[in-house]
Amino acid sequence: MPQPKYVLRVTYRVRIDQAEQFERILLDEVVPLAKNLGIQFQGVWRTLVGNVGEYLELWEFDSLAEFETKWKALFEHPEFKRILQITGPMVEEERMAILQRVTE
């Protein structure tokens, strides 16, 4: 199976009292919507030891053009806009980076 050429890394913090609700919405609503739009989800991780409430999401894309098209489609989707009204205030210090695989 070929490795993705680009990975979108999204990091952020969620207050501990909102973590359970945030995770449920992310996994039950956001991830299925993104998958329906053809976005490949690699997973989400939370800090176990260290700063409480830190999260890391990884999403994969075959090209920068695919990222631009599909990520824009997600953010413009009416259902995602509705979800963002709920989860947006829960998220702090959000950072995004696109990583390119180093080939051997």
C-alpha cells in the first residue's frame, strides 16, 4: 500500500470538562462527514502524560491540490458549519501544518 504524499497535522487544546463531548462529536460526526467527502483520516490522539487536553489529528492527501479541494469542501459543507458552531468555542491554540513524506 503506497504511503500518502502529504499529511495534514492539526494540533489544539480542549478544556478537560469538554473533552468527552468534543471527542464524541469529532468521531461520530466530523470523521464520517470527512470520509464521505473522500478525506482519509489517519487518527486522533490525546496527551496521556503531559499537558492535559492536547490533541493531534492526522489526515492524508495524495497532493496539495487534493488537500485544497477536499479541505475546502469540508469547511463549506453545511453540516460541518453546524458542527463548528458547537466545537469551535471548545478549541484553543489550533495549529495546522502540511507535512511531506521524505522518500528513501
